[in-house]
Amino acid sequence: MTRLAVLISGFGSNLQAVLDATSSGLLPGVEVALVVSNRKEAYGIQRAIRAGVPVVYFPLAPYTQAGRPRTDYDADLASLLEAFRVEWVVLAGWMHVLSNAFLLRFPQRVVNLHPALPGAFPGTNAIQRAYEAFQRGEIARTGVMVHLVPDEDVDAGPVVAQEEVPIFPQDSLADLEARIHAVEHRLLVQALGQLLCSPSSQGASR
Ligand code: GRF
């Protein structure tokens, strides 16, 4: 089995999509071996517990309070994943930017989900910023992308899958969020299938 870690900070609906896909056979040979949350109140923790998947709350605050550099946190996070024999890492609403102290431990094995098209609205609140740009007449559509994370650039890297999402004039922000999240849940599973389950991905497990 190819062992995934899913890193979350919040609601965990994308984690749920991955859990559902692994348990329903949509991602054959793939298992979620570990969920990590940097926030204690993240609802995704309950989803992991319900699915019987190990979950670790791993906050940054003790490091910053002790005056330790961010790279210590990232290196310890990588060690945690290695202890669970994790091979691939999925950032599903993870609200930290990972440094090379983490990324170099999982080269070409970190996958990020971004609720906008490649190159558009990197960083937080991407859906809201796209919505506001639409209101100003600057864009006609937005989208979702799944990409590899080769370096410390935010929401950038080789695109694995992308899909446009329309914005309609009558949309509320909540309407657009719901439409984007539905695409995210499908596209993330599709991208993981391409990376981990397609014939060309033989050897994805190391
Ligand atoms: C998603 O929109 C993801 O693209 C963004 O944060 C959100 C996480 O949602 N980076 P959830 O926690 O998976 O429900």
C-alpha cells in the first residue's frame, strides 16, 4: 500500500473526500496512514478518528514560544511522518507554508490543493479574492488546481490537475465557495489517482 499523510488545519472536507475514496476503492493500493492537524479544534480531527486513522495534533506555537526556528518545526514534522512510514504528503487546507526543512525530506512527494487556477490568487482567502475580482469585472471564472510542491513558493509548482469553475452574476460568496469545494473534492481524488494509481505511476510507493 502507498502510505499517505494528509495535513489539515480546519474542516477537513477534502480529507473526507480522500478517506471516502480510499475506503470505497476509488484509490486502490492507497491508504491514509496519518492525519496531522496544526489546530486542536480542526473538525477534520474528528473525521480521522471516525475513519480509524491515526491523527496527531502538532502545533507550531510551542516552537515559537521557545524561540525555536520554524525549520525545527518543519524538520520534526517530517520526522513524525517518517515514523509513520509516510510516502506521500497531501496538503488539504494546511495553513502553514512548508520550508525546505520539510520539503527536501519528501522530494516530488508533496501535493497541494489550491482553490484557484494556476498562478491566480496564491495564499489565503483565494475564493473570496476571486469573488471580489469578479465583482470588479477583472475575471470571468476561477477554478481549482492540484499541484506538486517542489519548493517554498506558495501555491505554485507542477500542475497535476486543474479545472475551471464558473462564477455567475447572481452568486453569493457562499454559492461560489460551495461550487469550488465540490470541484476540489473530486479533483483532489482524481489527481491522487493519476499520481498514485495510474499504470505510469508504478513505483509510486518507495
Ligand atoms: C480548501 O478550499 C483548500 O483548497 C484550501 O482550504 C480549504 C480547506 O477545506 N486551501 P477543508 O478543510 O478541506 O474542508
